[in-house]
Amino acid sequence: MNTRRDVVRGWNAMAQLLDEQGHRELATVVRRFVERMPPPSTEKQWIASELKARVAHARENERAPSR
């Protein structure tokens, strides 16, 4: 959580600098990026999520008609 907070602060600082330098569109893109960042997770949570997605993908491929 601390790392995430630091990363968000860094991106927000970058957006602020861009605004101050007149790069408003780019600052908006940076802010949108920060807003869309996935929620923080532990390594175990990330692995579990990846595994679940890969299993689902493999099952979909098994059901797909052969060519």
C-alpha cells in the first residue's frame, strides 16, 4: 500500500508539472492513467488472478470448434 501511494503521488506530481508547463492534454492523460490503475494486490493475489484467467482462457479454447 505504501508503494502504491508513492507511485500515485509521483504520477500526480508529474501531472501537476505538465499542467504548470502548459501541457494540459498530457496532464489529463496521466491523471486518467492513474485513475485506471488496477487496485493494489499482494503477489499471491496477483498470481491467483493470473492463474484463474489462464484456466478460464484454456477452458474457452477447449470448447472452441476445431478448424
